[in-house]
Amino acid sequence: MSDFVPDEFDPPVGLTTPQFRLEPLGPQHNEADHAAWTSSMQHIRDTPGFATGSWPHEMTIDQNRDDLLRHQRDFQARTGFTFTVLGDDDVIGCVYIYPLKPDPEPGAALVESWVRADRAELDLPLYRAVSDWLARDWPFRRVDYAER
């Protein structure tokens, strides 16, 4: 049981747009995910919502796989939902949907997203698509998602 989403809520397992698709992040994405974010660390730090955080930071491919497994466990436990953003079957970014901290309130989510530096033009379309998706298909009463 998770206090993050209602027990009767069936979390979406993806989103498809003409420019990209989202699917739950897992260890099968490890190499492409690691390559995507390590090639764009400064770009991610400059993305709204990431300036004051501690990520991205250096990690080995094995540490990255462990992180992806953690995100997968969170998804299965319904305590957080991380999606990889795919374009032409290559990882071009991620979307994180987690409880708003430091004092989680029922129905409140913190959402963050990034795209690779070489796909920066997709940041705004991703933000818009995810914002619409959250409003349409998710049960949150409040969403904190840094505006673009």
C-alpha cells in the first residue's frame, strides 16, 4: 500500500506522442540511460527543477543500474513513478513523479524531467505533454513541476 496514490488507481504505464514515448524506467535501459545523462550533465543542471538538487553526479554504469532498479521498485510499490523518454528507441530523457517533500501531503506530486543536450528542443514539448497527461490521467490534486 502506498499513501502516494489511491489504492484503486491504476498507474499509466506509458505515454506516446509524435515526438517521443514514455515507458517505465528499468535496468533494461541502463546503458542508454547512463550514456544519455552523462553526456548532458551541465544541460540537466541548467534544466528548470534541477539547479539546487544533488543530481546529476558521477556514477558508474553499475551504480546507475542499481539506481534504475530502485526506481523500478518504487514504481512497483507505487511510491514513485519514473519513466524513460524514448525517441527512435534511444533514451533521450527521463520523467520523475514522486511525493512532494519534505512534508508529503496527500495528492501532491513533485515532477521533474530532463532531455539530453542534443535533444534540448524537446524539453518544452515534453513538459507540455507530461503536464497534460498528469492533469488528465493521474489522481494528483497538486503538482509541482518547474515551468518552462
